[in-house]
Amino acid sequence: QVQLVESGGGLVQPGGSLNLSCAASQSIFNFVFMAWYRQAPDNQRELVAQLISSGTLNYPDETAYADSVKGRFTISRDSAKNTVLLQMNRLKSEDTAVYYCYMKSGAGRQYWGQGTRVTISS
């Protein structure tokens, strides 16, 4: 059973930045899909950023973003540290939510983190 632990959330002013981290309890090298979701109060959980593994070090991973965060957020992974990162810049009040890490292994098993709260407020 893989455990995912998010960190890096907090309170930041509009226009600021935060870096979220999702640490897996085992190697993510063979994980095929990694993503960050978020859920704001009274809203459904939504996909924010995704990373599809190329399966080889010779080719870059494929990333995609929700329109609302495109150009501001960047998802990446550090396989050596078993970590998926979400760099968030130019944060807006509407980015306030609990952010969840999600990973899917090559065998199809799915894992969620417990969430980290991000609050954007002046």
C-alpha cells in the first residue's frame, strides 16, 4: 500500500506563490499518472494539473492543466525523491481549496493523499 503525504499548504496573499509537495512511501518511477486535484468549500473536487509518465528517461513527461491555472501552476516530479510537486504562482483568492495528490500505478492501483489546505487571502 502506497501512502501519499502532501505538504506545503498555507496562507498566502493574492499574487504570492506556494510550492506543494507530495511524497510517496515508495518509488514512483513506474507510476503512469500523477495529478493534483483541489476541492473548495461547497464545490466538487476538480483536476488542477496532471502528469502522464513517458515511461522513459529519454522523453519528457506529458503535462496538462485546468484552464483556470494554466500559465500559473507547474506540475513536475522528482523520481529520485519519490515526490510530485506543484509550483503555484500568481495565486488568486479562487485558488483557495484543499489540494490533494493522486497517483496511479502501472498496475492500475490508485492512491490519494490526505490533502493540504491552501488559503489565499489578504
